[in-house]
Amino acid sequence: MKKIFILTGEPSGDKLASTVISKLKSNNTEIEYLSVGGSNLQKLGIKSIFDLKEITYLGFTSVILNIFKIRKKIDQAVDEIVKFKPDILFSVDSPDFTLRVAEKVKKINNDIKTIHYVAPQVWVWRKNRVKKIKRFIDHILLLFDFERRYFDEVNIKNTFVGHPLIEKNNNTKTIINNLIPKDKKIISLFAGSRKSETSILLPILIKFIQLMNKYQNNFFFYFHATEENKNTILDIIKQSNIKNIDVISEENIKADVLSKSIFAVSKSGTVSLQICNANIPSIIIYKLSFINFIIFKMLVNVKFANIINIINNREIIPELLQNECNAQEIYKTVIYLLKNPDLIKKQLAECNKTLDGIRSKTSSSDESSTVLVNYLVS
């Protein structure tokens, strides 16, 4: 029996990995799996060697403060992978964790094929990483076609597979009509999947809701959460005593709520692509600690935080970052856009045009699972 070890480092990577493995399991039953994963892989019946929460950190200072814990988890993952003897180590995103593990595994057992899904953002910072990656990654799966040139330059095998969050899905079913208040307009909120993100953005978004409720009374707000952070968000919003908020974590319900939203306020990240794919207008927010922000500004090579804006090299989706990431600015920006439908129409048109240019021919899960199968049979 062939073996695959799936290595993720945070909930978003767990979700991406599950889309590929779900497709692989449906067509290939004779494969044994083990992972460092979260709730999405566990729903597929795949055991994780430790809880994903133990390695989910954000920001330079968070990593430094937890460096010994991270090193311990890296070594534990390496030991378990080597013991498992997989044919493929399938690492997904979180390069500062997954690629360190892959490098160590490859040194111990060069026969294990290493395939990495979601390329490190070398177009944002640390471009020289590509040369190092070549020494221990056999194949890299790219979410965006423009990334090819960075890996072609050093002859790393790569395949553009597209992003699963922008795949067209015409099978969405209405499943929550009875749950949504009929006299309210929905605004979807995304405060992040990491504790370090939600701890900063959640209080800001709650103050934003309070401002909206002060001047408007026709909105209902849904926080989109992961299974891992749903209870944390619930506990905090209960303390606010705001009645027109709910928290959702089940994927089908989240997709349906988003499709029925009139607007979304989202932290910077891949979820913004899902929002664009649902044809929902949005703004992007993000905030780092002062030290992390200074380090970040010294290292990055791009002007924007959102991938849609980065691809177009201009602000299509408004970004409220750092000092601008506050309740008052979010409120003013949301209300301004809602009162100017022509601006919303223009944003959606430019987002859809961008998405059409970065979709794969089939689907990310199909393309990725094909690469994995080819390595298993070679």
C-alpha cells in the first residue's frame, strides 16, 4: 500500500489540503495517510500526530517567543514522518514550518518524494529562498500562473494548479433561509483563523458593529470562523451583548451566508479570493504589532496586502492597514461604498476579470491530485 504524509501548519492549509486529498481518496482507495492537520483532514478520517493549534503562530515576535516550541514540533514531525516512511511528503503552505520539516526529512531519507502545495510568496519577499528550496523539494504546486517564472529560473519542477477558492461552483444549495433574519441585510466578517489575528481584529470589528448599530438598524453580522477558533469568537462576542451577530464554522453554511451577503469585511489573506469568487464587494483590513510591522515593511517587495491588488498593482479592493485599521475608518469606508453602487459595480467587475485570468483549466484539486498520483506510480 502506498503512503502519503500530509503536512500543514494552520487551518487554511488544512482546508486546502483536504480539497486535494478528498479528490485523491475518491479515486484511489489503496493509500494510507497520516498528517499534521486539523478538522478538515480529520473529517476525511486522517489522523494528526498532534494538534494543529500547537504550531499556529503569526508574526515575527510570536515566532521568536515560541521558537523552542516550534523547533520541538519540527523535530517531532520529522521523526514521525521518517518512521511512517511515506512515498510522498505532501506539504501545504506555512513554509516557515512545513519547508523546515521537508528539508530535514529529505536529508534523512532522500527516497521520500517531497511535493509542496502553495508556493512561498517569493514575489513578496525573500526571493532567494527559491535556490534553497530546490535542494529538497521535488515538485511545487502553484496557485497563480505568474509564479511560474520564479521557479522556472532555477529549474524546480512546478505545475500551475489554480486556487480552489476561485473555482466556479454552480451546485450551491440554499440551506439556511430559515436561519437568516428576513428583515436584515447580511454583512460577513472574517477576523482570521489564528488566535493572534483574532485577538487584534475581533475587538476592532465588534466596535465597528457597534458603530453600525448606532446609525443603522437593518444589518445582521456573521463572523466566519474555523472549527478551531469558533468558541473563542463566541465567548468574546457574548461579552459585547450585541444581538445581531452570529458565528458560523460549517463550510456549506459559510458559503451560503457569504452568497447572501451584501458586503464583506475581511482580514488580508486567501479568503479574500473566496469573497471575490462569490461576487461580494469587500474591503481588506489588517494590523500587526508595531515591531512586526516595522520588520515587515523592511522586507516586503510589494505595495499592497491583497492578492487582487498585488496582481493589478493598484488598489481595486480598499485596504485599511495598521493605523487605518480601526472601527471608525472601517465604518466610514463600508458606508461610503454601500452608498455608491457604481463603485461596488466597478470593484466586482475588476475582481471577476482578475479571477478569470488566474483560474486553472479544470480544478486545483484535480490538477494537484494528478501530480500526486503520477509520483505514486512512477
